[in-house]
Amino acid sequence: MDTVMFYLSRLLILFCGLLLISAKKEPRTNVIVIYFDDMGNGDIARNGAVGYETPHFDQMARDGMYFSQFYSPQAVCTASRAGLMTGCYPNRIGFSGAIDHTARIGLNPAEETIAELLKQENYATAAYGKWHLGHHAEFLPPRHGFDEFFGIPYSNDMWPNHPINKNYYPELPLIENDKVVELNPDQSRFTTEFTNRTVNFIRKNKNKPFFIYLAHPMPHVPLFVSEKFRGKSKQGLYGDVIMELDWSVGEIRRALKENGLEGNTLLIVTSDNGPWLNYGNHAGSTGGLKGGKGNTWEGGQRVPCLMTWKNKIPAGRVSPNLASAIDILPTIVEVTGAKSPKSKIDGVSLIPLLKGDFSQEPRK
């Protein structure tokens, strides 16, 4: 009898172990959004860029999905970022242009950002680069769901050296969380430093779910590039800057691979609006589209967008469906299982498209 009881108890232990294994949840999906400033539709090689190469953008297109009809929420900085962060039409939530150091307003705390929704799901969250949704402490990223922030509060040209409004702007602050740590920083550090911060955050949080918003200040004027890319392109300083931004994408993808996170991370790369054509060879290309930053012609709002998620998004596909950065929040909500915002949003989930079913138009 003792022998029978012994084997029964062992079988019970084995059965319970199998139950625990089967009940173990899949790891939560990480999300990284890389938002470039003023990058045009024609600034990557696949859309006709000349004088430089963009191997990491190109590889993203081969490994994931390119959206050929992707639109920024609006053709200017603040409004575009408000749409991305909240999933709302910017004008409906009070933004129609770009705010500066004189503004008293910022992103309304009643609006729930991507970071706030994911914090409710115990995600680690970080924002690096340009914010531009209010520079007062109550509007900075730590008040909108981000554990970490390192960057600038508004555009990098809002500094005393502005070519038109000389000395109108104060010294450009570099902020860590909600404290100014430097004034008029060397902007040639920006792309590399914000990239390194992102890579370090990935490594630090590889065993828990995370959300990173990397908002590169470049290629918005004034253009700055690190020494490792200075003079490397045949397109002058602008081409050098794009090459460094392409390098940044590669570094982040490499960090995901090295930490075994490629199959567990949705990576989204896009731009806040089209190129600022007034700046000539210091501005990008629309790839033949009419207009540019500041207007609602195609060149002002149609921007590059690439998404990768290994073994989830079919490789090498091009989505011809209408999509926008206001759709990023509801897409992230669906892939992470987070709760939707309590208030109305205007974006729609792009999951049908990310599965490769282009007949399922999200906007009906």
C-alpha cells in the first residue's frame, strides 16, 4: 500500500508541475516607437534617397512591413506628437501647431498616453529625445507615464542662435526626468546619446515588459552629426545626419537581437511630419510628393513608416492601406492587452494589416 501511495503522490506532483507549465503566460510584448523630426517620405533609400545609403531602414522593410500610405497626425511638431501619444486628432484635444518656451499649456492630464496605459500593466517606460508637449514640470514625460526622460522639451532650433528670431529663445535646456542638467548642449551628441540610452534601457529591462519612445530631434534644423558620420555622405550634412539615424535604428535592432527580444518586441519607425523645405539642402525630400512640413499636401503629412516584429509581422510586405500615427496607440493596446483609454480616441488598431490581411480595412 505504501508503494502505491508513493507512486500516486509522485504522479500528483508531476501532474501539478505540468499544470503550472501549461498555465505559464507568454511574455508581454515590448514596444519601441522611434519618431524622427522632419524626416521626409523620400529620405530613405527605398523611396529614392540619393547620395547615401540606409541599410538598416532597408533591412527593416525586408524583415517587416512598410506602410506606403502612412500619415502623420498633423504636419507640424507639437500637434503630431499629441496625436501619436493619445490616439486622438490633435485639433480635437487642443493642438494645431507648435508651442515654444512662452507657452503655458501642455498635454492635458485628462488624456491618457501610451505610457500611462502601459504603466497600468507594469511596463517599464522611457522617453528619450524631443518631447514638445509642454515644457513646464507638470507637462513633462514623468507626469505622463514615463519612468525616465532624458532630452529636450521642444524643438532643437528653439535656442539663442535661431537664424530668424535671434535671441528670442532662451538657452536650450537638456532635461533629465524633470530637472535641467545642461544648457545649450552640444547637439552633435544627441543621436548617439539618445540611442545609447535606449540600448541601455533595453538591457536593463530585458526580463520585464517595456515601452520606449525614442524621439530623435534630427533631422530638424539646425543639423548636427557626430564625428563618426561627419562627411560620410555625398549629400552633405543632411545625408550625414540620415546615415547616423539609420545607424541608430541598427543599434536598437542589434540590442533586441543580442538580448533575445526580437520575437517579443514590436518596433515602429516613423516621422512626425514631412521635410521643412524652406531650409533647402538642410531639409529632406518628399520623394516627389507635393508640399512639405506645415501644409496638408501629401508631402507635409505622408511619411515613411516601418514596423517589425519577428515571426508576427510577415516579412517583406507593403501595406497600401490608409494608416496614421493616431493608430499607434490602439495598435499597442491590442498587442499588449492593455486597457483602452477611458475617453474617446480617433485612431484604429492596425492589427489586421500587421497580420498581412490587407482586405480587412481597419477604417470602415
